[in-house]
Amino acid sequence: MLSTREQPPMEDFAPRSYQTQLKEICMAKNTIVYLPTGSGKTFIALMVMKEISYQVQNKIEDGGKRTFFLANTVALAKQQAQFFVRHLPFNVKLYTSEVNVDAWKSDRWHKEFSEGQIIISTAQILLDVLRHGYMNPSNINLIVFDECHRAVGQHPMHAIMKEIFAAPAKDRPRIMGLSGTLLYKELKMPTQVPAELERLENTFNATIATVSNYEEYANVSSFSTNPQEIMLPFRKPTMHLSPVCVDILKRMQNFLQWIEDVYLPEYSTQSPRTLTKTSSKPIKEVRKALNEFKNQMEELGLYSASLAILAVIVQLEVSKRQAQCNKARQVYRAAISFCDVIRHDLVEAMSGFSVEKQIMNFSCDRTCKLLQYLDMSYRTSEDQQKQALVFVTRRFTAKVLYHLIKIYFLAKRKSDDPTEEPFVKPDFIVGNNAAMEESIEMILANKEDRRVLENFRKHKVNVLCATNVLEEGIDLQICNMVIMFDEPKSYSSFMQSKGRARMKTSQYVMMASIEDSAAFTSRMRTYRAIESRLKEELIGKTINRPEPLATDVEKELLDDMIPPFYTPIGAKLDVLSAVQLLNRYCMSMPRDLFTDSGVTWKRIDQPPNNIVVTVNLPLQSTVRETICGQPMANVKLAKQSAAFNACKQLYEAGELNMNLLPISTRDKIDELSEQYFQHWRKMSNEPKNSQPGTMKYVRGHKICYPKETMGGTPSADGEGCFVYIIRMRADFDARDRIENVRLFNELYNSGNNFGILTRNKLPPLAKMKLFITLGPIEVDVVATPVPITLVPDSGELQKLKRFHLMLFRDLLKVWKPFTVLDALPEENGFYCAMLRSEVIDWELVRKFQYLRPAAELSTRARQQLRFEPQEYQLRVVHPWYKTIRIRNHVVIQVREDLRPTSAFPNEKYDSYEDYFKTEHHQVVVRRDDQFLIEVKGITTSLNRLHPGGEASVLLPTVRRFWEFQEILIPELGA
């Protein structure tokens, strides 16, 4: 955020005659100023601001107003803020998405508007301010829309005008639009120009104004850009038809088909746009990256493809490190390995030539023509003063072209001196699309973009490859050559890119294929005819141009399919803002690793052509029911309708405040405290600003440990110790019950127990009961210990330590992976050991010094497995393909009568093998020589102290659970 309190010296310019005339028109009525790029439209806005600046001097509560200048991009907003700081003696404030303004509440906004008088921001921020009721249109005296021709469809500028027009006429601010093209949509013929101009005027409830006659327009053109237009023809690429490319494309298609079959349950497979099933995120990323490589190979040639595949490998490596599961990482590894092979094949195909020859022989004609044109343009040291912009459509292409140009001109240096700089010094700028507004990726990208632009202004870079991020907005006065590597696709793009060539001797180079030259020439003829029609419609007709009819403005701005919803303070909810608000509400809800706070959408197709979308909010929300939207013609409208109804219910349920913002838990506590507990603040001696759960709020309490457990840890072999037996006994009746229940009863009553190994004697301890699903379990510590002396120098104590560590860290998982075992603790000084009757089971202790994490076995490892029935009975197994990865199972029966190929119990699947392949995406390697096992899951809940979880086995639901047979295949469990 930029704020100016101590003003720098203001610069002053003498206005030109046409600027003064247009300023007077803007003062009289809502106006869209149409002038060529570089002719001083922003200065006219400055003149209007100065003219009505007396209205911004007071605070809003004292009747003062505020002026807004809205830019289309963050970069342009920063640039314009710097301009107004230099020319206005007021406090100029800048708000963009780089500042976390979404988290600000009404008091913060009121403070900002009280201090700031001139507000520079992006359109979305003012839209949010108006929708949430932080400011009324009556508090604004002027809104300037820069590049206002973009206000089509659901653009924030269009939505702002809906908010303004909904206010009473006396409360509406003056509207001023600035544009150098007026047309944003692609027009097929000049006769469409009047209708598009009328639509733009209706959108802003304004009339278009420009110079008064053609002589004045010629005068304006002398201050603006008019570069020499050059056509650079090339032949369409055919290199993708070569045997190398055909082979690579075929292998790539096979690889993409292969990874489409990979099942990744951790990732959503619902498309957010169509709400239908689609590929998971890792599959999409791999497919997108490889398709980008394919595009570079087909459009630019083999050498560029060899550069592009390196970028793909880097991109996939970053995604691999951010993957959520091992299977996703394996997908990325497979893709990286495939790209390595492709890179090797490309390098092999181009071997035997110098770098310069490789580039020229293995690049398409368009790439070669670009390099040759740059080479011709930068032959001498004087030519290095030329500053060129190379515009492309795709971000990836801009990066590849930068590396290609850099490598080519490094190879063309006349000397071998590595310190000698080539004549052509390229770089690239593509903007960013980081998902999070304040993410480190976005911060670094913005910093890099600023560095590149600064180097371009200082002539350290003289060829800048860019996407349309530079077509409008960022002012580069020193640019004198624009090369359209991809031909302009619309009149707006044509005029904006042409306007980047600011110098008098500038060149505007358009690359077009020879095969499509007729279509290109026709398109250029249409663009010039549109420009002529614009002049014919506007020049000299500003005064007599009629203002938009109120009915036409209402039709353009007040055409909501669903009437908006207003709160008592004027905050507005409409279908355009509903999805954004619903997502913001869900993001504000408490969540952790196991709790999802996302919205669940469901699409329902209704004949003949309608779509209904339903939405379910997270479990944390107080609104639990399924919410339906109205039938709509497409998914986007149906989704907005469902979100609109959901937001209305959230407001009625008290989950959204009067400003239509989520009410946090802290807000609710503060509200209740203010209502019911004001007397606490008068009586409380607690420090101010203390919050529950913080160090300032916590009261200290000394933890005391029983003296019997202090200093009792065995420290060396040969030391006398005591073993206290922990005895368990099932306290539920297993007679005449299900066989599975009887088996668990025998397990709990067996002679295998745990023991406490300590040097100290313990006092008699009371019996306790633990509660499981089957009923209570009685646990007691035998009062009489078993004396034991570990064999000196045998290492037995070390083995018991490792078993103790394995028990709590690996099996019960109550220790975090980063914790370590304190060998000689003062408190809780004991080890846990496994007993068989009253003797330590050393065989089991030695066997389980470590617990190997369950992992998927390779095909070779499965082939080497030995299946012995006695080795599986009552064994604990871990199916590694299960969704709940920490849950273990106990084998209650070895089914030697079944094989993976045996018939499945119902008709849905042909066999057990078919079931595991269909439901769990697992392939059985050994189909005929292994039995099946019947298992029961072991609960992962360790808190067994509270009764109530158990239920009678005689109940039908519980009985069905214990009678249910869960069958597993041994090779699929560790």
C-alpha cells in the first residue's frame, strides 16, 4: 500500500488545447475519453481531479468525498499512483491484491478512507468495498476507469457500474472512462462499430468524447504513436512431420494414455468448471506440461523443443516435491524419466552441427526469420540503442524464445572472449498466475518483473519477449520496435500492441504465414476500416452525441436473472459475487489435517437442456442441509444460483454479518462477552490483551510425579530389576456367541501380557476397566513383582529400549517422528516389555526391534513370497492400499479353501481378484498358489477409558458387523 503524507515537489505541465476542451466536457457530464495511445488521457483525468479537489479536503463524516482511479492491472495501478503522487497535493493511497485487504474489517476501511483522499486501486477492490457496504456511492465524487473498454460481461468494472446505477441519481458520482481503442470484442466488420460504441456508453451511462475535428486529430496524432508497419512473411512449420517428431509424438500419446489409468484417491476428480468427473491434478499437470512441449515442438522446431523439455522437467520436479502422496510422486518421476529420454533423442538428432547451425537447421521458418530480422536490426553498436518488444500469445513461448535468442547471439559473437557482450541482450516478462495473492511465488515473480523492466529502461536489455501483460498499461517510452511473433487476434490487441512503439521512428513488425497471407491482409484491412469507422462516428460529433437512454442503461446494467439481496446497512449479495463469498466463508472455518473445509458441489442434468447444481457446506458449518439452485442453461449460472441461495441461508443463520462477511469464532466470543460479561472487565486483574490459550493467560502449575516412578529406569545390564505384570481379562461373556467374538475373548485372556520393568518397587494399584466394542476389559497390575537380573554385557537392556521405542513410536504412534527416547529420565522411569506368562519373551523382543512401515511390494518381491498357513494365523497384517493407512488388521482365519480366482460372494464381481482390481486398482501377481485370509480391523482409537462405546453383540447391527467376513489376499498386505 502506498500512502503520501509528506508530498514531493509537484510537476506541472501546460495542457494542450484538446485536453482543456475534453476536461470541460468531463466536468459537465459522464464521459468516455477516446484518444490515441500516448496522447495524454491520464493528464485529462488529473485536470478533472484538480477541478473538483475541494470536495476531498474534508473527512467523509464531515461531508467530504473521495476520488477513485481504477486500473486494470496491479502494475498499472502502481505506475498511475506514482504519477498522481507527483502531481496532486493530497494524500494518495494505493490498494492492490498484493496487500491483504480482504482481511480488513469495516473499522479499518473507515480509517483508510478517512486518511486517504485520492484512491488508486484495481477495480475488484472498489467492487468489494461497495458490495460489503464499507462506502456508499454518495461518498465518491469521481471514478476514473482506465482502459474502460474492458468492461464487458462479468468484469469488475461492469459490476461497479451496476452498483453505481442502483443508487439514487443524486448520490451517483461523476464517471470518467479512458480508452485508446474503445473496442474489446472481436468485430467481424466495420458496421458493428456503432452498436459496440452504444453498448459501452450504456455500460458507463456516459457519452464518448474525442477531438472536435480531423485537423485537431492530426495534431493529437503528432503527440501519440504512429509506427511504420512492416509485414514479415514466413512459411508454416512442417518440422513436426519429420520422423523424429512423429516418433516422439506417438510415444508421448502412449505415455499420456498410460498415466490416465493411474488411480490417485488423495486428489479430487471433479472439474470445478463443469462439475463432472475429470483427471486428478497430477495427471492434468503432466498432460498440460507435455502438451505445452508438443506445441513448442510443432510451432518452433526441434531446437526450441530441446529447450522446452528442460523447462518441463524443472516444472515437474517442483510439482513432485509438492505432491501429497507417494503414488503422485511416482507419476511425476515417471514423467520426468520420459522427458529425459525425449531430451536425449532430440539432442541426438541434432548432433554433429555447431550451435548456430543447430538453431538454423532445426528451427521452423518463423523462428529463423525472427532471428534473421533481429540480426539485421542489431548489426552495429548504434543499433544497440534500439529497444524491441517481441509479443507472443503463450507464456511458455516467451521463455523459450528468450533462451533461443540468447543462445543464438552468444554463438554469433565474433571473438571467443566470454566477457564480450553480444549486440542482442534479451530477457522475458510474462506476469504471474499464483493461486495465493501473497504467496512467495508471486512476491518473487513481481520482484523479477520489476528488475526486467528496469534493465529494459536502462538499456541493459534491448529485446524483451513478453505476453499481453505489456500490451497495455505499463509505459515503456523508450520502445521503438514491436514484433508480433503471433499475429494480433483482435482490433484491441492490434491497437494496444501498436501503441507500445512510442518513438517517432518506431517499427511495428507483424509476422504472418505466407499460406495465410490473404486472410491476414483481409484482417488488417478490416482493422483499418474499423479505425476509420470509429473516426467517422466520433470525430467532430462530441457535442451533438446523444446521451444514453435510461431504458438502455437499465437493460445493460440491471439485467439480473436473480434479484440481488441487500442487508440493512446496504451490503449487497448478487449471483456474481456469491461463489467468491461462499469460498471465503469456507476458508474462514476451523480446519486441520483431517478436516476438510471445502464445498461439495453436485451437478444434476434436467431434460431437455437445464442444469441444477446442489451444494453441501462443510461439517463445521451450522447450515447442514443440501441447498439447491434454480434450473439454469449452463453450469456456471447454476453454480452461481446455488451459491447465492447458500449465502442467503448463511446470513439468515448468523454466519455472515451485516457486511456479508464471515463471522469468526473470535467475533462471536467478543459479541457474547460484550453482551453478557461486561462486569468481568471491571473486576478482572488480568493483563490487557490477554487471550485464552496464550502465555499471558496461562496460570502456572507445578507437575508432581509419584516418587515410585522417579529415577527407576534400568541403566545397565546385570542390574537387579522388577517386572510388574500387566494382566488383562475379558469381562464380557463369549459363550453361545459368534465365533469371531469367542476368538477375541481368547486373545484377551491369553497368557501373553505386557510388563513394567523398573528398579523401584511400586505400591499396590487398583484394578481398572477399559471399554471396547465387545464390552469391558479388566486390567490390573500384579502387586507382587517378578525379580529379574539382566545378563551382564549381553545387550539385553538395549534390546528392551528399542522394543519400548518401537512400541510407542511405530506401533501406537503416540510419539512424533522428530522425538527421541530419553535414556535416563528422572520421571516415569520404566520400560515396557513383552511377557509370555511371567517371563520376558526375548524371541519376540529381538524380532521386533524395529517395525518396518507398510509399503507396496514390487512384482519381484511378491513372486518370492512364501505362503504358510501357520505363519498367518492370528498375525497382524497391514493392507497398504487402504485409505486409512494407519489401521492394522488381525487374521482370525486362514481360508485355504479359497484362492484369488475363487468366485466372489455376490454377482457384481467375477472373483476376488476382479474385486481388488476394480475397487482398489490392485493387480494380483500370484493367482493360483496362495490362500485367502479373513481379518478384523483393529481400532486406531487409544482412549478406552470411557464407557458407552460398547454395545451388545445381540443387537442386529453389531451382530452383522461381527458376522461380516472381510477377506484379504496375503500378497496385498505387509
